[in-house]
Amino acid sequence: MSKVTKGIHHITAIVSDPQENMDFYAGILGLRFVKKTINFDDPGTYHFYFGDEDGSPGTIMTFFPVPGAHKGRVGSGQVGVTSFVVPAGSLSFWENRLAKFDIKTKKTNRFGENSLEFEDIHGLRLELVEREEGALNNWSFGEVTPDVAIKGFGGATLYSRQPGKTAELLTSLMGLEKVGEEEDIIRLQATGDIGNVIDIKQSAVVRGLQGSGTVHHIAFRAEDDDDQIEWQHLLQENGYQVTPVQDRNYFNSVYFREFGQILFEIATDPPGFAIDEEKDRLGETLRLPEWYEPHRKRIEDILLPVEVRELD
């Protein structure tokens, strides 16, 4: 038995300074800041969400900003590269924009696609890739307008400790299809039109160390709660240790570490980010789950102040 996921729901990374994180992803990359909340497992730490105008599944990059966090090392057992998709013909805009902020880029072409590789302020490895697929992001911020704005995820490159096992999971159980192989990368594709490409590096890389500048986990999409429970049971039946369902307010989650040691999550598409803020005011205030509301004053005293700023 197998199931089918549309692709990536969100990717979560660890960084250090929260204002630097805000400036990079909102101020430079032009993503919408859709939610300011806390790490539910560590309430003294922010959890930031960036995405398209609505914070749609497949567009959501999230962060745990930990001031003073030690530097991590990108390597096996992690997502090695996070890819964002931009409209066809927009890479020259992005090359110029990133250069404006002294961000070094490298032009590449893989599987017939043009892309720009670069790193964020904390060393997270990123790329922008041109594709026709995926709806335009209607969010405008500074010089980043919908004709060039990041649509959402292009995909991710996985650095697995057992690439064959990781590929087997994604194809045999999760419904992705192998669509190509180039040098030491195999490419898998899900059914969605965004966040649908997973590349798996076949050659060995150094063991990853979690810390600032590394991805914490990658989440794949479930249609709803019932679909998620089916995922949970399927994975358990195939030897994966899956957590109970975790309430993350904006989606429900189950987690498991696949055999290549990458932390995977299955997250529900609903209910989304508008359940506790109006759509035109997303990200404006610190939102806490009800069980932390009695501790709001103490939490706010710990967290550093941040603001969304236009940097142009």
C-alpha cells in the first residue's frame, strides 16, 4: 500500500538573530511574514512563518531564531538545499537584487532549469529556480512585486545517510515519481504544482550538525486530519517510529525520522493562518496557543523585539 502527497508543506530551519532573519526573508526576499508565534516546545524562542500572500501550504518557510545559537554544519541527515521557485524570466532581477545587498550568487543549470545558488545571513543554503508552474504570489513588498516574487518552494535537496532508503520511502510509500538523474542527483516529483520536487544527493557528504544555518525538518502535505491518520498508520506499518498527532494551531503534525536520518513531518493543509488573525493583518502581533496565554507577559519579556522593515 502507498499514498500520495502533493509535496512540501513547509520547511523549518534554525537561525540565530531574529531581526536578521526577518530582514533577510521579508526585507530582501520579499516573502510575507504571516505569523509571529513561539516554538511550542520551547516557549522562550520565536517561531516565524514566511510565505505567499495567504501563507499557503507549499510556500511556508519557518524558523526557530535562537539568539547566540552555535553555528551548525550542513551535512548528511539534513535538507542540504532549500529551493524557492520564481517566475520564468525573473532571475536577472534576483541576481541584481541579491547583489544590491552584497549577497554572493552562483548561476547553475540542473535538469534544464536555470537557478541562482546563495546563502542566507546565517549560512542556510538556498536557491532560486525559474519555473512556469505555480500561481503567482500576489504579495508585494518594497521592490519585490508579483511578476518577480517568490511563488513558494521549488523543492529541496536531501543529504541522506542512506539515499536509497530515502528514495524508496518517497517513491514506494509517499507517491513521488522518479523523473530524472543528473551527475550524483536523482530527482523525484510529487503531484502538486509547487513544492513538488525532491532531489536526493547520492554521493556521501560529511555528517550534519544541528545549529544555526541548518534545516531542522521538512514537512509534507496531508489533505486533512483523516488523511494524516492514514499516513501515520501507513508509516508505522512500514517500520517508522511516528509520533502522536501534535497540535500546531495552524496545522496538525506527526513526525518521524526516516532511515537516512532526516526528520520528516506530515502536516495538514487546514486550518491555516487566518484562524487567529484577519488575512490583511497576518503576522502583526505575537500569537500564542491558549495553553501559553497565562504566561504571555513572561514570554514577551524574554523575546527580543522585531519588526518587518523595507530595506530598499
